[in-house]
Amino acid sequence: MMQRTNILLPACLCVVACMPACNDEPPVREQRATQPTPAPQESTSGSLLSQNPGFESQIDTSPLDTPPADDKTLAVLGLTAPKSSTWLWKPPTRTMRKANFVVPGREGSEAAELVVNHFPEAPGNTLQANIARWSKQFRMLDGGTPTPIISDYTVDTMPLTVVELHGEYMGMGSHWHKPNQRMLMAMVTAPAGTVFIKMLGPDATVEAHRDAYMKMILGLERAK
């Protein structure tokens, strides 16, 4: 059974190098357009590794380096989920990328990308630290850091958090900026460890594929 809560965390958190430790500042209540903010969950400040006592090292963590046989199913890292057949497989180009898909634009908009990442578990790999780091990759029109929208779920008994950010995308120390970008990032505590599923691209493209993305994320299951 899927459970859902929605919270907002402050974006003004400390940010250092990749997978940094972060001060556990107490969250403050923020207003959201559609739903009230419930009390924060204590699990958001702990190590993601400590939240996954069922870690299974024998699960295949190799990347999808060939096109999937079923273009309507994502199968990677011991997980399966429904996938839009319009998302086109692309060979992963980095070690931590386990799956990579091109998300086509609509009505002339540029394409986005769908990436599945799997990182080695380590102290400091906390939910708050990751959210702070991702938030600093975006900038609002006034130059400030956007406040992420955060939603918590449970899928197939696995804790799942979805983070949404939008604005001018600056990347990780990049010298180029892209305006009007949006990111949907799902973090799931899976049997193979922490899995990150990101859709990043122009606002129009990500919005057009939002429903398909959420269907995939909320349809995640352990591979039978």
C-alpha cells in the first residue's frame, strides 16, 4: 500500500562537495499551494545507508548498456517499473549512471533526460545534504536559491522521496546556465541501496512527461 506525505524543507542548507555532510537544521513550516505541511519526519536527517538494513549486495548493479527488450518497462538495480515507450534508451556515459533515456520535447521544446543513478553508500549521504546540493544547482530570477518541493511515499514497502526544483539550472560548478529548467528527482531506499531517478530538462518538456514520470516512480517494485 502506498502512503504519502508532503513537506517542504528550507533550501538554505550548507553545501560542500559531492555527497556532503550537512548540518541538521530543524525544518520550518513553509506554505504550499495545494496542501498543508505535516510535521517533518526524523528519517530525513539520517544516513541513507542506515535506513536500508535490507541491503542486498548480490543484486546486479551493472548499467543498461544495451536497449531494453521491453520499451515499456524499466528494469535495473533489482527494480522494475512501467516506463513510457517514448523515452529513448541512450548508453550511460558515466560510471554511476545505470540507465539513461532521452525524453523527447513536444511542440518544439527541447528534450529532457531521464537518468537512473546508484552511488556507493557512505556517511554523509543524507537526504538533507543531497537536497541542499541539488537546490544550489538552481537559481531564481532574483538570484536566490529556490525552495524544493518534497513529497514522501512508500512503494512496495520501500521509502521513496521525490524532490522538485525549477529555475535557472547551473549544474555542478558549470560555467554555463540554462533558464527555465525543471528537475524531478526520486530517491528510493531499495534492496540494492539508494537509487536516484532524475528527470531534468526544460519546463515544458518535464511538465509534458510529469504524469508518466510519476506513474513510473509510484509503480516501482522489487524485481520478481
